[in-house]
Amino acid sequence: MNRDELISTALAVADSEGLDAVTIRRVAQQHDVTPMALYRHFPDKDGLFDAVTDRLLTDVRVPEADQRPWHEQMNDLLSIFLAALRPHPNAAPLVITRLFTSEPGLAITERTLALLSEAGMPVEEAAQTAGQALCSLVTLVITEPGRSNPALSPEDRAAEVSAKEATLSALSPTLYPHVVEAAAALSSCASDDRYYRRGIDMIVAGMRGLAQDAFAL
């Protein structure tokens, strides 16, 4: 029994059914072995989740430093980080609590801090900014408009989105005129790429503003 195959199975279960469905017993059943067989590779369920997190973040290839402005390099780094998470929205929450306990996560964090330092941000502010920015990207993936229960069929998912849009559209246009107008956009993404591009642009713009404030002080 190959450890990498077990991790792939756990990730596949998370992708299709959500994190709650991922257990040592469930992964063992997928491989026709007893749960005890998995304890050779993982001490417990948390150990399995650690391994899944490493798998997610291992796909992030931290770019080498170059001569471009720091914010352009930050844009690339965050884009690469986000690209690794987007295919696995159900497993993405693992990254929030395990970012600093995995080698790939530490490499991403180190590069983020280095760029913020280059921008002139003090250590404490850079640390808070880096943590909040990386966690914000995870939140973007988790809260993408139109996402729902992973167990739903495409038809049921479409019906859920339609129901949400209908609920928002039915609100009082006097009390919530802008919500009513944006009902469709709040219920699902017209373009996933634009949604994520906007998220990264907002985060980097915020970093630039904070860096300018720090420099002014």
C-alpha cells in the first residue's frame, strides 16, 4: 500500500464529498484494507490531513526573486498559491490551520514575508499582513459564489443557485435596492477567472497601501 495513493484517495474523497467524509476508516475501505493498516503511514486523522495539506501546497512552485517591483512578484506568488487551491475547494480549509506547519507552507510564507520586507514593512506588520493575505485567498476559494454541498448533482446545484437568486431578487427593492440588482452576481460567478483575479488585485493593492503607510511613518 503506497502512502501517496492513500493521500490521493483522501483528497479525492474530500473533493467529491467534503472534509467530513475523510476518515481513516473511509480511506482504508477504498483500498480494501483495515484501518490499522493506515496507521503505518499516518498516526491519526490529523496526520492524514497534514499529508493532504502538504499535497495541496507541494504544487506551489515559489518563484525566484527577480528585478521587478515587489508587488508584481507578489501578484505572481499569490496567483500560483491560488491556482493550487482552486481545484480542491473542499480541502482548502486545511491550509488555514496548517500553513505554518508544512514545509511548502513555510516556503510560501517566507517568500511573502521577504517581499513585504522589501516593500519596507516592519516585521510585525509584515507577519500579520502575510497571514491575513494567504488566509484570504483560501477564503476566496471556500466562499466562491455558486459553491454548495459537494454531494449535490449538477442539476441540484443549479437549482440551489437559482433558488438563492430568487430569494435575493424577492427582497424589498426599497430596503435593499443594490442587493436586488446584484442578485445574480451574488448567487454565482459569471467568470471564475475574473472573480479570483479581482481578489488577488484587492489583496496586493491593500498591501501596497499598507506599505506606503509604513514608509510614511
